[in-house]
Amino acid sequence: MRWTAFVDQITLVIFSCLPLTDSPMLTFDNSYVRELEGLYVFGCAERKVAPKISRLNHSLAEELGLAPDELDSPEWAAYFSGNAVAPGSQPIAQAYAGHQFGNFAPQLGDGRALLLGEVLDRSGHRRDIQLKGSGPTIFSRNGDGKAALGPMLREYLMGEAMRNLGIATSRALAVVATGEPVYRETALPGAVLTRVAASHIRIGTFEYVAARGDFPMLKRLADYTIARHYPELQGRPYIEFLRAFSIRLAGLVAQWMGTGFIHGVMNTDNMALSGETMDYGPCAFMEHYDPLAVFSSIDRRGRYAYGNQPAIAQWNLARFAETLLPLLDEDGDRAVGLATQAVDAFADHYRDAWLSVMRRKLGLKREEEEDASLADGFLEAMLAGEADFTLAWRALADAAEGSESLFGLFVGNREKLDAWLPRWQARLAREGRPTGGIAADLRRTNPVVIPRNYLVEQALEAASSQGDMAPFDRLLDALADPYAESCDTLSYSRPAPREHTARYQTFCGT
């Protein structure tokens, strides 16, 4: 179904339900609106009772060309809550489909989000500005379209943590408390998140178009996405678009695996074509190493467990490839063959990206054939020894300098570690580099601070239940440089108590 007719009906309504005010120094463009009519509906935010800025991202504001010191005002609270719309902004709810836990939903769409438009940042990069939790849309599917303060602060925190770890990600510009409750299991303080992303085009966007058999729209969407995220491929065969996204996706997931990050809900509607991490719902960072680690309350069968993420990424890639078949070749069999080759190649792309991540985490610059086995061996030793994932990697810097601190992290069986350590030390010797330099490289690669799940929950609980943002701010400060060790960050590097990790669950917030 196309939504153009519906859009025409409500175009005249949108600006009456969102008051216009003077420009907030953001120059909006709306290329998605101009070029992809039929893949969105215009919408307006539900009016908030008493919006108040809870947190502002000053560094991101500066990237966007804004003056951070001027943002903490009632005017900006109105913009960030959706109570006011800036000149040039054309708020829309984007249409998309998606495979959710393997089951296809032909129509999902932004049920609680509005894309305000696009801006060019100081570097000339086009970035989406979106409100999340702004109220119901045509795609809300009986939901209230709202968001609670805790989950929005989680997305803010996780986005900054991932960015500081060097992983491509969407980020939060602001979190605004709405002054009204949101009802989930209990009444929670409401909030709206202002999210900034390279775009919000997803695999599910292509699935939405493909499910409707709209070939002209499919071509327009592909051309638009290529121009925006893969400009070097403009005018090239569309199979190269699929191959390029495969490489980008493989690199992203390899970085997730290298930091112990578990996305938690790798549905195709949460897979951005830009290659950014998007939608921090039931995500978490793994504590002690376990390939079967699952924290999401809705992932009851472990589909999106830590160790399954590469295979799920390839499965999602296959769903994307299916949408592109009409563009790959007029001959159906040949199109399937090209797509199959590209999807099959993901395994090699991922292995190469993962091995590159592992070499850095092991302190290796030269390449040897046994490096993959060496990395696998350390993971096996961590599993047997029930070692903390983050701290075990970090302790390799001490081990390179002769310290035995690594052994204290292995609370279980140490036999595999005892067998592995001489192999790694011999491999380091073949690097031919000073020990001090290797240790320094290891400390620059392996973080000491991650968003420990229990610390995240403590910070969110204090903010939601007590209105106390101090724990959140302190954790955010500790995550600003995840590789730096200091007295101030020591408490943020400690693992959670085992009893906490054993029963810990995350929730999507809807």
C-alpha cells in the first residue's frame, strides 16, 4: 500500500498542530521527503505538558554547528520535545517493514518517532534529526507513541559509549523530560530523545518497498541510499551496493564482538544501511565471557545471543539481497546467483574484519596464519576460566610486561590459559618490537571501562525514581575515555557481582 493519498489529506494539518517559531540555528533540508514520496507520512508530535531539558550533548551540538551554551532554554525544550517545529523542518514518520525474530511484518514504520529533517554538520556530512517518543503516528499499532526517561537515557549513554570506543553509531543530541507519566508495568517519567544518525534507512525500508512490488520506488530508494551513503558507487551495477554494505556490516559486527557488545534485537528494521549501530533497546555489554550470553527479556530463545550475532547479520544481509533482486539482473536466475555470491562472501568479510580486531587486541601488527587460532584459544581460555571479557583483554598489557595479574581474573579452570600463554608470548617475540610499545598498544586498544550493566541500571534508576542525574553524569564522564586508567575510573571498571549478572535482563522500553 502506498501512503501518498493519506499524506495529501494531512499536509494542511501538520503546521496547525505544531506552532512555528524563529529559527533555532538549524538549517533543515528534507531530501528524503522530496525524493521518496510514498515512504512516509507527515506527522505532528503530541503536545507535552511541561518539557524540560534533562541532558544535552554538547560535543554533538558543536558538530552540528550549534552553540551548546544557548541550548538549555525553554525554546530548545520546545523544539526537542516536539512542541515547536523549526522553519524548514517537515516532520515525518517513515514507513518500513521488517523481520522481527525471524518473522516478517510487511508494515511497521515509526510508531513513536518523527524525522524532523536533515542537516549538514560542520564537516559537510548529512545527518538525520529525529524525535523518539514524540507521540503516536499512523504506524503506532495501538501503542501510545511515548517513551520513558530511563530507556532514553540508556540510548544516550550507549551511543556515547560506542562512539568513544570507535564504533559507528547513532547518537543522542538531547533528552527532554515531558513532565507527564508513561505507563508500562508501572508509571514512569516520560521523555523524548533527539536522535542524530547518518540516516534512518534500514533493511526494513527496502523490505517495505519490495513487499509491495514497486520496482520504480525500489530503484529510487536504492539510488537515494547509494548517493547518500555509497556515493562512489553511483552509476555502478547494484550488486556493488550489496557487496559494499556486506563489507560495512561485517566490520561493524566484528567491532561489536571485540567489545563484548550484544545488540539484543537484531531485527532487519534495526539494521541501518549506513552501517551505524542503531536502536539501543535491550542492549548490554557482556561481563564474563559466554558466547550464549543473552540479556534481552524478549529474546527467549537466544536468537540474538552474543555468539549468534555474525550469523544473524548474514541472515539479515540475505533478506536485504532478496529485496534487490529486480535491480541485479533481468534474468531471475542470474540475479539470485549474484545475490547468493555476495551473501556467501559475508563470512570471509567478517572473518577478515574479526581477525583484524583480534590482532589489535592481542598486540599484533604482523600477520601470521596461526593468529586466528591464537585468538580463538584465548576466548576458549576465558570461557573455561569464567573470566571477565573486558578485563581479561585489558590485562594482556600487564602480561606483556611480565605481570601475573591476568591469572587473578580466571576464577574457573586455568588449564587452557596456562597452555595458551606461552603461545602468545612466543608470538609477541616474533613481532620484534619492544615490550613496552606492545603493552602501550594493548592499552590503547582494549578498554578498561565499558557501560557495566549494573552501573547503567543504578544510574537510570536514580534518574527515573529520584530525579538524581549525578550517577548518570559520573558514568558518562568515566566512559568519555574508556582506555584511560585513573583513580576516578577504578570503580567503573569492576565487574558486577555474579548474582547480578545471572539474573540481569534488559527491556526494550516500549
